[in-house]
Amino acid sequence: MQQISSRQDAQRQVERVHDFRKCLSELEKEKILTLSAEDRRRVDDYLDHTLDQLSKRFDVDVTESQRQISLGMRVISALGGLALCIAVFLFFYRIWGLVTTPVQVSILVAVPLGMLAATEFAARRERTLYFASLLAVVALASFVLNLTVLGTIFNITASHRAFVVWGAFALILAYHYGLRIQLTAGLLSLLAFFSASVMTWQGCNWLTLGERPENFLPLGSILFAIPAVRSVPEFDPVYRSIGALAVFIPVLILGMQGELSYLPFATGTVERVYQFVAFVIAPVAIWFGITRRHREVLNLGAAFFAIFLISRFVAWWWDWMPKYVFFFVVGAIALGLLVSFRKLRARAGASA
């Protein structure tokens, strides 16, 4: 068995074992390859031993029922973390006015530290990290609440620099325990900090961080490219997804509201420029996702392309075209795109 160092690699190895078994069964069914009873027993024993070792070492899902249960556990973990965060907030909101300032500060410091200790305790005793992920969500939320409330208690002016602290804390949790939710929160915090910083450099209030969508484009492009420079297999899809969204969403907005752009052109010209950019980057993203087998890029690119095309069709044709003709045209274009993507898919399969 090849060297495996992470649970994600182990799960991929399990999937390869199942795929091999299905392929072997098909070959035997079609009488292309026939193994003797002894050879088949030896192959099955080896594959069963491989699955057993992977299950014991990494606690991976070796059956379809286990995979479905694990999916449910991930959903429950996320919802449970959210519920606990709300419960903690509402509890302290209820008692906050009844305790003194020293007690308030002590609570604000103790809760994140306690959640960190609980996260570490859970991570050391559970390889799947479902409980650790839940507790880490609460730890991150407590830390965010910590800085926010402490600033209120001591009358500290709110600053966009808090995003850096929150993002750093989330990234530390993500990389230490291998948690995608915390990585997502950390990257979103960094995007918010970067955009808010650009606004403050222009003399604007940092709360206007969302008023200039172009602020997100540089860092979004960098995040998308990070996996190509320094790959972490379990985190690469998150970097590409957040990076792609940080590019797609501003381009979509600026294609409809050109007055939000820094470009020194008329609003209509800016909108046409970004509409052209959208027409270029959407097919490129789809092609990239297909050829590199990055499903998240393919799905986001296709969704962005669909949303963009529908918004453009409505803007161009809805007011003057009969509605039945409009939907016929949209359907015909969709069929044309399906044919094009099918050919692209076939070429990608032939070159694989």
C-alpha cells in the first residue's frame, strides 16, 4: 500500500479500492479477465486488509452507509456549532448586566480559552474531528465576541484591524486541526480586511468596504492561485472556491453597476468592459475545472456563467421581446451550450 499521511488521502485510497473492485467485476462479467478462485481470494484478502488498515488508522468511511452517516455528522457538527454559538451569546446577553466589569472581562477571556482546551481534548481522542470542529466553531465565535465586547466595555473605537486578528485565529485553528470551516472564515476575514484597508487609504470609513467591489479582485486572484504554489490537498478546494467567488461576484456586480468601479470611464463603458470580462473568465473557469479535475471550480464557473447570462438576457430582451420568445431563445442557447460543453468534455476525456 502506498504511503498515506492524511485522512483525506486515506479516503481517496478507499474510493480507489472500491473502483478497482467494480472494474474487476465488470471485466469478469464481460469475460475479458477471469481470475482463478485462488487468485480472486488473494486479491479480495489484500483489498479487505487494506480497507481494514485504513479504517483502523484513519477512521475513514469504507462503506456507502458509513459515508452517508459521516455526511450527516458533518451537517450536524456545523449546525450544532452554530446553535451553541447562539446559546452562548443569548446566555451572556441575559446575565451581562448583572455582573461587574472584572467578571465580564474574566468571562470574555476564559470562554475562548476554555473552548480551545476542549477542542484540543476532542481532537486528541477523535480522528474524524467532528466534535473538535464543533468546539472550534464555538471557540472562534467566542473569540470574535471577545474582541467586540471588550472594545465596547473599554470604549475602544472599532477598527478593521480586528479582521486580521480574527482571520489569524481562524487560520491557526484551521491548519492546526485541518478544519475547512475555520479556513473559510479566516480567508473571508482577510478579504474583508484588505478591502477595508483600501477604503481607509482613500480616506473613507472602513465600514464602506463593500462599496468598491474591485477591492476584492487582487486578493481573490492570489487566493485562487495559492494551491498551485503551495498545495495542501484538503485545503486547496477552499482556496480555489473563495478566490473564485472573490472574482466572480465583483465582476457580476460591476457588469450591472459600473458606477462602483475605479475605472475612469462612463458607467456604460465600464459595464460593457466587465461584461466582456465575465464572458471570458466564465468559460475559462469551466475549462480549467474540467481539464484539471477541480470540481469546485467547474461548478462555480458554470453557476456564475448561468447567472450572468440570465441577467444579461433579461437586461437585453425582457422588455421588448414576447415572453414565450424570450424563453425559447434562452432554451435554445442552453442547448447550444450543452453541445459545446459536451464536446469540451469529450476532448478532455480523450486527452486524459
